[in-house]
Amino acid sequence: MESLVKIYLRLLQETDAKIFRYLYPNIDWNERCIAIIGAKGIGKTTMLLQHIKSSFENKDEALFASIDNTWFANHTIFELADEFYMNGGTHLFLDEIHYYPNWAAEIKNIYDSFPKLKIVFTGSSLLQIHKSSVDLSRRVVVETLEGLSFREYLKFEKIGEFPVFTLKEIVENHQNIALQITESVKIMPLFKKYLKHGYYLFYKEGLKKYDIKLQEAINNVIDIDIPAVENIEFVSRHKIKKLLAVLSALVPYTPNIAELSSAIESNRNLTIKYLSLLSSAKLLNLVSYKNKTIGDLTKPDKVLLNNTNLSYIFGDNANIGNARETFFVNQLNAISEVALAKQGDFVVDKYTFEVGGKKKTFDQIKDIPNSFVVADDIEVGHKNKIPLWLFGMMY
């Protein structure tokens, strides 16, 4: 355990605890067992270290350990918890839990064996804790961390710390909100930068290698995260990568499963399963018409990349029309459920939205109640025309 402690203390020393992600104050850190799930590269690890650094005067009461450390090749999580607890530890933080075989059973055993020990663990967005083979649902509080919103990007760039606005507030008061924000900020150049490299927290490490790091993160998700959660063979990983490459050139895309299956040399059921896995891994967004249930064997009605940063690393696909829809769905999915509209583009709650450029008209949605044009390249809207960037201020 000594080697883990050395790494923990070094990481703690190097962690900046000045700016926190949106989820941090919403977590009840007094819960006995907390799971924080989310995509790779969005700041789960940093959040744990920030919490320890800012909340524990005695750092020996806490321990952070990454499950991909080679220490776990010869030791179990339960052994770590036992030794840590015997030495006076009270809070155990485990990173990337999905790398550990049979992790759910061990977390349950730790929970039941050490009633005074608090556990926080992070995991892939693929984890479905309520479906684990042991009953963790009543023991674990699950929190989901999304990538950076445009609002958070402005905060991390030290442009301004703006409040979170609800969808209702934006729809009903968008002009006043936009006027207040743009009074002191040139918003459009910042928005265009965010679309290219503002969603993953590691952009703060420098932009020169951002695309390379993002490509590495994608490969890591497909080669390591998905196999750690789903029992798939190497050939399946290759087909998932091929599917993502094919889709990146087509999105926004109305899926033709037969064509996709042929392109990746797969069958219908597996192709739909791969789409579902890429969605759970936060690499795709699958959107369907309202009241349609999306399952492992259900074809979605529209496929988008998960966020605009992915659009730009795939090259030619990064046209502004695609980026607009991708951004809108990505930001709205974090706070509500987005469905396709029969007239217009998307339905969220009781509102219908048509997404486009600043010259976009109301022709397609003119007779629909609670309908709005979401327009890019405008700082401030008017009546039922709302600036696209403003939908990045909701978390």
C-alpha cells in the first residue's frame, strides 16, 4: 500500500483546487458510498483529488488509488480497504473502478464489512450499476458527470462566472440574459473555440496535442473501457472503430442498419448493439421520436456525434450545420431528454426547436405552439429566435 500512498500524495500536491466542475457542490459527500460516472477526460479524477485537498486537514484519513495501477495485479480492493481502515483511514477514493474484475461484489463486501468507511469511486459512463450482478442499487448513490458546458468553459477560461439558467428561463427571458452576458463579453469567438476544443477538461493541458489526446481517449474507450464492461472480442472492437469512422463522415444521419451492417461486416443486431455501446460511452448521441423506447435492439431515428470536439477531430465532417445540431443535442441531453420533432428539428419538454443559422426562418414551425428558432451567429435573440450559444448555459 505504501507505493499507492506515495502516488496519492504526489497527485494531491499537483492538483489545483481553485475551480470546480458544476457537479461538485451538488454531491452529498457524506453519503457512505458514491459512484461518479462519466466519459473519459472530463475531470472525474480531478474532482476526487480536489475534494480531498479542500476537505481533509489530515490527508491520512483519505486515500486515492487508481485501479489501473499495477499494485492491483497482486492485491484486491478489499485488501486495500482492510489495511487502510486498520491504519485509521475513513474515506477511500477509487478511480476507474471498471478496470477491476468483479468490482461490484468487492464494493458490496467493503460496504458491508466496514460500516464506518466511506467509499467514492469513479467509472466509465458505460457502467450500469443498477444492472450489476450484486445488489448495489440501494447502497450506492450514482452521480453522472457530463463534459464541460459552454458556461463552464467561460469559467475555466476566466472570462466570467455566470449562473446556471433553466430551459424555461432561457425560453422565456433569453433576450435579457443574452444582453447581460454579452455586455462585457465578445461571445461568438469564444463559442467557436469551445466548439473545437472546449468539451474535455484536458484542453487545459495545452491545445497543441489536444486532437492527439482526444484520439487516444477514443481508442482507450473502445479498446479498454467497453471490453471492461461488455464481454466483446477483439474483432468486435475493430468493427466498433470502423462503425464510428463510417458514422463520423455521415452524421447527422438517419440510420440504414442494413448499409451500416454491410459496411462493417456485421449483422443487424450486433450493429444496433454497437450503436448503443458508442452512445453509452458518450461517443454518439442517438435521438428518436417522442415516446419511442431506445433499447439494445431498437434502431434510433437519428445519429449524431456526442459533442462538437469529436466532429472537429474527424476532419471534413466539421461543417457548421452539423456542429449546430451536435452542440444543441449535447447540451440539452445533460438536463433533459431530447426527441426528434415531426415538424422542426427537436422536442425538449413542451418546446419545439428548429436549429440553424442567423437567417433561419419560422416556416417549418410557424403553426406549432411553444416553438422556437435556435440561431447560430447571433449574440442576442428577438421574440422566438434564441441564440444557439445560450443553450450552453444550463449546467
